[in-house]
Amino acid sequence: MKRFWPYALPFFLIFLFAFLVSPLSPVKKTLTVPAKWPAYVMIDPGHGGYDPGVLADDLREADLALSIGKELQKALTNQKIAAAMTRTTDTDFAQRGMKGTTAKRADLERRINMAFEQGATMYISLHANVSALASRGGAEVFYSDDLPEAKKLAEIIQKKLHTLPGMTKREAKPAKYYLLRNQNIPTLIIECGYLNIPSDRSKLTSPPYQRQLAQVIAEGVQEYLNSK
């Protein structure tokens, strides 16, 4: 063994040097999507954790968005469209100790990064509204006008939402929200209704209506994919 070591040492040093200088392949989180499935949608139930979103008595926007998000994931999967969620529980993504706008920015950045890391091709963020100025309810779809495909997707889904019973016919609108400005894939914010308007609140808290809402959004995604 002692006589072998002087001859083995040069080979060992060469191997060690090659190992240290060779770049390591980065590990990328991906979703296994069946080859025939046409898209991967990241569903983002807005708010959560430290941030309940808007409040209407005992109703929290974060809880409502999560319920609708779970229904949307089911509806998309049933249509052979891959879908994942940024959160499946009442949680946020800001580091402990962060507060205010710093916490909000960190939370949004993590959600955006999830879509990038997992190779999502579409991003839908679900919310609900409250406004003292709103005289009528209804769902609204917002998009970034920097991405033509986002506008196309938004307009299709907005028209699908019009098919729901009693839905106020609003138009899809461009907006400058941080979430919309910092994605390079078609990204939407869907305000599903107004929690301070009794007719909207009654529908949004109804599980059957949540399923209907999710179904028409999923149909809109499918129509958009069919048009490409």
C-alpha cells in the first residue's frame, strides 16, 4: 500500500481538480406535465397568512380566494390542463419579521418565482373586491398591456364570466399591478366580485357558485389555448 501511493497520488489530484472546477448543473423545480397536456397554469389564491385581504364582517378575501382556487385547479385538471397552486393553506411567503410593503413585496416576489421555477405557461391570481363607490357587482379581469397574449386571455375569460347568471357585464382592463408587471407569461388578476354588495357576497360564499365560477374560467383558458 505504501509503495502504491506515490503512483496513485497524481491521478487523485487530477480527479480532485476536475471535480472542483467543473460547474454543477443547477437544480430546477419542475412539474411533470403529460406530453399531450397543452399548458401549465399557476393558480394564485391572493393574500393569506399575515394578510387576510379585504374583510367583510367575518369573511376574509384570502379564504374565499383559496376556496375558488381549489375549484379552479379541479376544473382545469378535468380539461387536461396542468395546474398547480401557489398556496393550498392559509399561508404567506414573507420572511418572519417583515412588515408592511416590505412583507408584501417579498410575498409577491416568491409567488412570481414559483411560476418561473416550475415552468408555468400561464398565471391566474384570484381576488375579491370591496368598494364603497361600487354601485354594482360583478367580476373583473386585469392584465398587463405589455403582453398582447395576456390581453387576449383576459378578454376571453371576461366574456366567459358574462355567461354566469346575473353577472354584470364588465370589460377586461389593463393595469399596472406589481404582479402583472413582473411576469413574462400571460398573467391575470381576477377580482371575482364585491364582498360589500349583498348579491355578490351571497354568490361568492356559495360552493356551487364557486364551482360555476371556476368552470367558466377553465373554459376560458381552454378557448384561449384552442385559438393559438
